Amino acid sequence: MKRVISLTVSILTSGFPNGFTDEFIKHVNQYYHKNGTITFIASDFSGHNLTDKYTNHFLELFKDKGIYFEKANIIDDRVTSEMAVEYIKEADVIWITGGDTLKQIKYIKDFNLVPALQSSECLVIGMSAGSINMAKQVVLAKDITDNIPALSIYEGIGLVDINIEPHLDCASKAHIEEDIYEASKIATIYGLHDHSFITIVDNKMEIVGDYVIFEKVER
């Protein structure tokens, strides 16, 4: 059964290493009713084994919380750009996965998915890299350990107006005090701990869980 959302709803997450929280599921249930279609957008379109592994993992996490999907689609290089756009159009929920942030946005643009994502009326959930790439202008802190060799600024998907830094609870002191600090000279950065998330409904924002805001200030 198709779930139509009249609002623009985005949920930006960091990660759920211990499974989905009840608060997260509560927010999902506000905008999705059971037995619809979910579309996963991979981070590495050629990394099929890992994509399939995590797709199944997150479907199981949803199932454990009583959320079911009749159909699950995966967007990676096993489908054409045209098919990927159709997957976005038919989705009740879109899940933009975590992984390699810069690689993911390149694939999304190469497949010309941005217009379809911007016009979608379904619930869009980002995780980690996916949350980062949902921004209109992405300000991405340098992170050598995460394949981000330098501070990067680029046009993202354009679903939200904020920038996030996921997994802040796992970040090193140097990454926080040097790399994120440099990024916050350009834009305010919302640092999310795992199990925390931000829900944005028609530009109204709610943050759930632990977070730190790195305010943009003139330095």
C-alpha cells in the first residue's frame, strides 16, 4: 500500500551499531505505514557484496521493530540510470547509505539522481555519508581515515540546509579540534553521536540524542 507524504521529511542519522532506537522508529512510523517499498542508494555502486550485506542487515533491523516492506530496491551499477530514477519514484522510503562520502555523491550525480531525489515526496533517511550528502552545499571535514584527503566543499543532493559530522563519539581529538574546526569556519557543523538523529519536516528541525554544534563564526 502506497504511503503518500504531503510534507518534505528527511531524517539524518549517524549510525546504529546497537540496532535502531525506539525514538528513531517512532519518527519513522510517523511518516511510513507498513507494506510499502524501500529503495537503498549505495555508497559504492560497484561494491555489490557489501551493499547486499548491509541492505539485508537494515531490513532485519526494521523487521525487528515491526516495520515491514513488501519490496526493496537497490540502486547501484547493477541497474541503469533510468531504472534507478524509477526506483526513486516508486519508493515510500529512500535510504541513502553510509560508506565513502565522496564516491557516493559522484555516483549519484553520474546516474543523474539529484532531480528525482529533490522531487520525491517520500521519507528520505540518510546514514553517515548519506546524511552528509543530503545537504545543499556540503562542507566536509578532512578525514584521512575515511578517504577524505582534504576539506571538501561541493553541491550535495539538496534536501536539507545543514551539514553534519557523523560518529562524533568515535572521532579523535585531533579530528575534532583541527579538521571539524576548519570546516566550521565555512559552515555550522552538527556533530552527531551514534544513535542520534535529526528529523527535518518542512524546514523544522528536531535533534534527538547526543550532539555537538560547531557554530560557524568569523575567525
